Amino acid sequence: MTRKDYIPRGDLNFLMWTEKFMLYASANYQRWKVESPENIIGDSYKLFREKMENASDVNRGKIDVFSKNVAKKALVKACREYIQGFLARNRYVTSEDRASMGIPIYDTVPTPVLDPTGRATASIIYKGVGMLELKIKPESVTSDKRAEYGVRIYFGVYADNNTYPTSGKDLHESKFTRRKKELFIFQPDQSGKKAFFCMRYENSKGKSGPWGPLLSALIP
């Protein structure tokens, strides 16, 4: 058990918590549509209470203390299994119920992932014949949580006699990445042509942020 564990550490506090928990659960288990806690925890609770009383006697021995610890471990296990198996994600168990029993209150409202607001850009690095690498970075300091977003890279290849794109909206091919570096490998017949790139941050729901600057480089 850890310091943040909902099950108390001390023997007496643990016994009192168990009694309170079982009393409340016994009065409400039918409403929750689950098994009675008495059927699952009852025997372990009674044994621990008995062993705890024996270990508290002034004439107690090492065996009494050992037996108490074994019984406590079994009761802790039974309580956890009941809570995790019957109550943890039970839609009939309210936050008020959980607070009354002293068990964890779960946040059932998913944390919203906001639309990204920052702009992504990149440095273009020549890696070899037919290879360009984008080193992706935010255009400026932003409060966006990068763990919640990736980057969609829009790109296209244009010959000199083509009309060059003026913004990311003119680029129709794209790939999504969560990496900070992305390598593009082009066909031999594309060497000498111009590659254009434009990026947007994109969250897990597919919502995009504003367009980044239009980037270009000759394909080596």
C-alpha cells in the first residue's frame, strides 16, 4: 500500500474503514445490482477482527501477530477485488456513494483535447541524392501540449513549367507524423524539381491548427 492508497494503513483504522464500507455497501448493493459484500468480504472481515483482538492481548505471541498480518492481507485483497470487480466502473455507483465508502471517485468526463493554435514549420536538410529531411519545430513559443498533437505535412513536387503553390491549401498529398524529423525520398526523375511543404498541427480527433509557412527546396 502507498501513502495515497484509499485503504488505511493502521490496523484499527483499516478495521473501522472496512466496517463503514461494508455497512454502506450492504445497504446499497441491490441498487448497484451486484453481489452482497457480506458474501465476498464477510468471512475475511470476521477472521481479521478475531486475529486482531488476539494480537492485541498482552499475552500475545509472535504467532498471534503473524496470523493477524496474514488475515489482514487476505481482507485487503478481498476488499480490493470487490471494489475493482463490482464497483470501480459501475454506472449505478454514484460519486456520493464512493465518498461515503471512502473509495476512489472516478472522473467520468473525458479531458477535452483542444484544437491546436500554434503553427508548425521546419528546417529542410539535404540528406543525399533524392532525399530531403524536415526538422519539424513550432514557429514560435506556444502553449499547446505537444503530447496531444502530431503534424500533418502537406507536400507536392513541381517542375519549372508548373504553376507553383501559393499556400498549403494548394498541396494535395499529405502524411501524418508525431516525429520531430521526417525523411522524404523522391524518385530519380524528380531530381532538379522543386518540392513544396506546408504543415499544420493536428490533434487526435483530426482537428487542425492554422497553416504554417510554405516551404520549398530543390530535390537533389
